[in-house]
Amino acid sequence: MAILFSFLQAQQGGFAQYSGLIMIVLLFAIMYFFMIRPQNKKQKELRNFRNALKPGQDVVTVGGLHGTIRSVSEKDDTVTLEVATGVKLLFDRTAIVPQGEKPVA
């Protein structure tokens, strides 16, 4: 980055006057590729996971409760989890994360 900056300062005339603008554009490009793009990809994967929930699948809630899906209601957007034999709990679909993945607060 320092090499680019010194190169832009060394130029006489046209290129030197745009050095600040070029640095800002580079900063936004770096932020996009290292921060925004990976976060959007992770959100898309989580949305696809939640849309593909089916009975018999082991999942974890965002609160850390482990269970097996017994039913999925598309109408109410809810999931019924069995956490122990005969113990069924109703959760919102957005409260479910994949098994083995750390819950996101």
C-alpha cells in the first residue's frame, strides 16, 4: 500500500491529483472482498439451510439446545424439536442453526 502511495506521489500532473480518490476506492474494494462478501455468503448458506429443514434432522437452537426435528410448519414458520424422549418444544425457524456450528447471537 505504501509503495502505491509513493508511486502516486512521484507522478507529476494528472495521476497525482487523484491519489486520494484511488486510495479510498481501494479501501472500499478491500473491505468488500474481506468483510461484506463473506458475510453475505454465510447468510445465504444459513437461509438455504433453514429452508431445507426436514424431520429427523439433528439441529441446535441459537440458545444451545440440541434436538431432533419432529415436524416443520411452513404456514407458521415453526419447527417442533424433540429434545428428550417424549419432550417436544416449538421453536421459530430462525432460532435453528446447523449441528456442530456455533450459534450466532
